[in-house]
Amino acid sequence: MKLSKKLLICVLIAFTGSACKDYLDVTPDNVATIDYAFRNRNEAENYLFTCYSTLQALSSSIDDPAFTTSGEIFFPSTLTEPTLGSEAAEAGFHLIQGRQTTDHPTLNYWDGEERGQPLYKAIRRCNIFLENINKPKDLSTSEKKRWIAEVKFLKAYFHYYLLRMYGPIPVIRVNQPITAGTDEVRLKREPVDSVFGYVVKLLDEATPDLPVTIQDPAQSLGRITQLIALSVKAEVVTTQASPFFNGNPDYASFRYPGEQPLFPQTYETKKWDSAVAACRTAVLACEGAGMKLYKFVSPGNLPTLPAELKTVMDIRHTIGEKWEQNPELVWALNPTFDQQRMCMPRVTDEMVGNLSGAPGNFAVPMVVAEMFYTKNGVPMNEDKTYDYRGRYALETVGAGDKYYMRENYQTVKMHMGREPRFYADLAFDGSNYFGNGLTADVNNMAYVEARGSGTKAGPKDNIRVNVTGYWPQKLVNYQSTFGREVSTVDVHMPLIRLAGLYLLYAEALNEQAGPGADVYKHIDLVRERAGLKGVLESWTGFSTNAAKASTKDGLRQIIQQERRIELCFEGRIGWDLRRWKIMQQALSSPIQGWDIQQSDPVGYYRPRTLVVPVFGLKDYLWPVKYDALIINPNLVQNPYW
């Protein structure tokens, strides 16, 4: 049986019981069944996959804190019907409008209520497994070591997930006995460096006993490997070294009376030494195992692709390629991206009448569309050859852009002369769409008509609307078809892919010692796949700030923008913006789109403000539910809530 099928079964087993209301749920329940659960190898394996079940449940994009709050996707709160299934399902997207509360926190991963996962309950399961795995007599030593390593990884990752959301957290090293008194279970929050240290310790313990890669993907794809553990450690240690967790004065008063601050107040450059070492180890391990940046290989049923479209597919299909055939995908979860219908522009007449097929409500704000580089590989507002002031002026698509946009279509200048990732990641008025079963003629591709209510992709009614005029088409597999009938082909949302790891390594190197050959090398590997020249060549030749790439501060900005572009819509950037401590800056601009109800281009191409994001210091961390503070007086609320 494939792991993914077993996990689906275990998810049902794990979550059919009623949720415990204790603040951390740290004492075992169903004690009488534990011996039964570990009576032999098969039963113990079932419990192993129950430990995996919460990890797999983290795949829900609409319940992913980083996906919904990064500002990359805007979901309107004014639809007349809940196209995600319920108003509660939309709640995560509305957090950037200031709708978080302490009574019922949205995306509550502390105790698993309000559309979160019960991560402390998952940690307790991991502890139960580790305490009882010696009981089966028919379990081989090598298999037992691997299972223990997998569960130690899971326990580390669940703590890390909570750490990113809540900062200092109680660490559950072992489960409390059922005889534990009230004071024993009322744990305190530990300083963030202590939590990071515990997470790294578990990862280090787990790594040697994990397989380097999965040798039997048909049975075990999705289980943890050495490459995953090393790459997660690289991310964890880099997060610890980042400004939010490394000398953050905004949390100077966040402490227990008479104790040290829960956030370190002194910036330590040596933390970047650890980050560099961890990133280097992960990169070399991945490359040593044969991993490389993905390049699209056309199947026999496709025509020969022109160079422009081939580069677009190199980028776009990075997350659409089958996991076992994708040399770049370090780690993903077994459940696949579940919202392609929200990202697909309606490019055929058949799609207009099929609401369930493609509502297309995931809208990309204009500020994200403007974040992508020009074809010269520098920001629009820095490119000395680009008419940035005139970017909203109308222009007709010429033959040179015919593989990106519909030739002779009238659009705006900001859609012209952009880098290939702009055309790979976004669909917009006049853009070509390669896919949806229409791939036979690359000179006559389907294209988006987004203007006004009478067009194919336009807002025919309130619930078939993309309120900005930009769709995240990167999240749609080109093989998926949306028409009167819908057939989707899987997209695996990466948790870690090699391009992101390269950029993480470049970031750590730059923070450690400033610009250098190895920093440029790992940025340029990603840029080369994206059809761009290297950083130094691009900034020297085209930027109004030519020296930017030669300074530590300037290169930091470049690396951050590079990650935001390369990993856009993948649910990673929401965490990055927090650890970089620039989330307030990123959400300081109004969320804008085009005037989508207008049919003529002059009326359509006028920016209009949809909402002004609300994000303050308190929003960097999730609030702990008020009830939990009452139950456990040793907890303290996160600052500013």
C-alpha cells in the first residue's frame, strides 16, 4: 500500500475523536490501547503513519498561515457565495485586513481549533511512539532506527512550525505521566533560542538513521529522508539567524519576571556561521544525490516549443512535474495543491458557464505583478532602459512578444519587456495560456480576455470574479483541463526545492561575509534557469543603482526580491517576510487591481484600491487563545495582543 493511501486512513483515525480541551493536551489518553498499538510490527507501523497524519494535513493551502497572509494572493470578502465552501474557509485570507482575535484566533495551530492543526497533540503522539517503539518483538533493528529517526524529525518539525507562528513556546520533550499534578503540566514558554536548539538537536539525532533518498517511491514517497532533514535544518538555523529572531528589540519586555527575555536582545553574527554551514551541507548533499534545477522535457504529444515558451515551461512546470521525476523537488507533502480551480483564468467559452470548474477567485495584487523584474533582470523602477513612469500607458503587443501575449492585443506597457517568470507565474488580460488541452498550435494559443462582464475571463457575476485581473497560473498544471468538465493533474506545492535552497545559501553567505563569488554563483544558477543574466552583469549594465549588487545591504535586498519572485505563490514567502522582519513594509501598499468591470482598455487599465492591509507589530506572531491563558496561568500572551 502506498504511503499516501495509508496516511489518508490514518488522518481519519487520528481526527475522528473529540479534541481535548486541555491547553497542551500533554497527558496520554486511551492508555489501555497503547500496548495494543505496539504489540507487533504492523500495529507499530500504523502508529508511525498516525504520527505522519498531522504533517500531511498541513498541506491545506487555505489553512496555511504563510500562503494566506503573505499578500501574494488576495481573496475578496465581498462574494455573494462562499466559493471556498464556507466563510470559515476564507478566514485566513482576511487576516491581513485586521480580523484576528484572541478569543477565537484564525488558523489556530496551538490547539487545533479555528481551522488549525493540533500540533501539540501531534507532538504527544510522537512522544508516545518514541516511548513504546521497543515493545514490538518482530521489528528489525534497522527498521526501528529508521522509524525513530522519522518520528524525531516530525517532532522537531511540529515544534518548529509552532515556533514560527508563536515565537517562544513550551517544549514537550517527554509526555507527562497520567499521575502528573496540575503544576507539572502547566509548562512555561521557553526562550526562542532554547526552542531552536531543541529542534536542531532532534534533527541532528534523526539524520544519520534516515535513508538518503527514497528508493521505492511507489511505496514510500513522502517519508522523511536525509536530504529533507538536512534541508530543514538549513532553514531552521537560517531562521534563527534572521532579524526577527536574532536581536529583536521589539520584544525586549517579553519575559517572565526576573528571567531573561524570551527573544534574544543581542544580535549575534556567529549565528550566520551556523546557517552557512548548515546550508552548505544541505546543498552539497542534494547535489551529491543527483539533484539539479528542473528543465521541462516536452512529451511526444507537444509541438516543438520556441525558446521563449520553453523557458516559461521550465519555470512553470517546476511544481507541476511528477514528484518522482522532478530532480529539483527536495520535499513536498503527499496531498497535492487543492485549489487549481481558484487560479485558472477562464480562456474558453465553455469555462464561462462552469462556476465549480474555475471561479478564479485567487487574485494577485498589482504590487506583486510589479515586483517581477524586467527582461534585463533588474526591478522595473531601477531599469534605466524601462519606462517606469509610463508603465500604465496603453501599448499594442508586437511580434516579439507573441509567445507571451496575444499579438496585436492592446494592453499596458508594464506587461511588455518583463522577465520570463512574470509570464510563467501570472495570467492577465491579453496573456497567452499554454495548456487546458489547447497545446497543438503555439502560434495560436488560448489567451485571456479579462475586460468587462461580457468576455470569456471577465466577471460574469459576483462569484466568477478575479478582482485584480491577475491569476497565479503557476499553480495550475498545464495538463489540467477546465471546461464544461474538469480534469486536474497534480501540482505538488514544494516545502523545499533546490532553487530555494540555493538562495537560502546565498543569503547566509552574504550575511556572514558580504558579497563574494559563491554568493553570486548560487543566485545566478537560479537566474540562469529563469532566462536572466547574472546579478553583477545585470546591475552593472542596466540598473540606475549599479553598485547595489556589490554591497552587503544592496545584495540582501536583491536576494530577498529574488526569493520573492522565484518562490512566489508557493507558501514560503509568508515565513520569509516574517523572519526578515519586513512584513510591515511588504504590506504597506494598498492592494490594488485593474478596474475589471470596464470593457474598453482605457477604462480597464486604471488602478483601483481594493483594501488597505492592516499589519502591525503584534501581527508577526499569532495570539494564544484567551482560554489557554486562563487554563494555564504560566503562559503569557504574545506582546501587543
